[in-house]
Amino acid sequence: MTARLVKTLSSAVLAALAVGCSGYYEIPIETPIRPKLDVSAFQRVLVAGFISGGSEDVDGNLETTRLLRSQLRTKSDMRVIDSDVLPLMEVANTNRPGGGTAADESKAPSVIKEDEDLEPYEHLFADTEYWKRIGEEYQQPLIVTGTVMFAPQARSGIVQRDQEVYDSFGRRRVVPVRTYMERKGFVLKPRFVFIDGRTGAVLHSENFREEVLYNANQTSPALSSYFELMDRLLPSFLSTLSSQTIKGSRVLLQ
């Protein structure tokens, strides 16, 4: 049986089904997605703050803390704790592994510009004693912390875009055109760390990366780009803590 004959028979079957059915109707369906982390043991959540760097135009620590607290107030069953943002860079410099002191400060830059600058601070998230003390202070909540890198970036190269063209009869066509372009924008790379306020242990951590690029003649404020990128990854962040629902539809024949 040739492919053409199979296609013809399939079309005939579908036509017969359509004739035999008096109509069709569409029903909405919802598919639940279970959260990545079981937070049923926690009644409170503390977004403690972040070690951040990259752009000097946006305070990634303060803005991320405010944004996540706002989102969790409306989209989480846990009570969001209002508190001052923790000075995590100072804490990391003070509580060095192996009894390190301020004499080792050269290993931890005070201004974070590159991803590598975050490495001397990573030990803080494994400091169970520190996070357990924070948990005791705030009645043993789920603690959200981590790192945030938000930095400008530039990229140049050949890009493809659609261009309208008209022939001699005035007929319009859209053709792909490859051109060299210089683009500038921002990249956002947060790492969210979830800590058990009862034990100080890390329960889960996850890395994200989003970027946006604009034409060289187009400008966008850094803060606007930050919120645009955060808006893209917020659903993934929230799905870690609470169940999400994907909505769709299904067509049924009568």
C-alpha cells in the first residue's frame, strides 16, 4: 500500500467520522504539576537576601528579595516574613571555613563583577550553624537565599530577519535576510538556594539563566530589563514551592 493511498484512506475515514457525528464540543482540561520541593512542614518563608553583582545600576540583592517576597505573598500558602535583608557578604567574610579572618579578604572581592567573584562566598550556604541560628530567630521557616548575577552583555554577528519586498506587479513577499548586527543587552543568572530553618541544611538549589538583547540603536533601562528577565523565570521559581496547573482544551466528537 503506497503512502498516497494511505493518505487517501485516512482522509476518507476522517470525512466519514465528521459526517456521522452531529457536531463537536471543546472541553477545558487542567494538568497539575507537582512542586519540586515538599514545603508542607513550613508555615513561614523567609527570603533572607542574596549575594549579588554584575551591574552597578541594579541592586540585585534588594530587588530580588523584594520581588520574591511580593510573589510569595500572593502565590504561596506560607506566611512571608518581613525583615531587613541580611548582609550576606559581610557574614560570608566573617564566617570563613577553617577559621579564616579578615586577613583573607583578598580572596573575596568586595565588588562582584564576574561569575568567578562569587566562588569565595559559596561556603556561606553550607554553613548549617549560621542558618540554624537564623531559623531559630524567625521561628524555623523555609529560608530562600542564593546568588544573583545581572550584568550587561554585547554580542555581534550575522542574524536573520524577515524583510518585506514587492515585485513589479506590487505583490508583497516576506523574505529572510541575513545581516551583520551589533546588539547589546543584559544577562540574568540567579541561583536560588532553599534552606531548612530547623536544621540549617540545604534542601534544594537551582540555577537559572535568561538574557535579552537589543539592537545597537535601541536602549532599555537596566532595571526594566531586570524585571523583564525575572518575569520569565518566576513561574519556574514558584513551581519549586507550590503546585502549578497547565490549562488546555480537548475537542470531543458527538
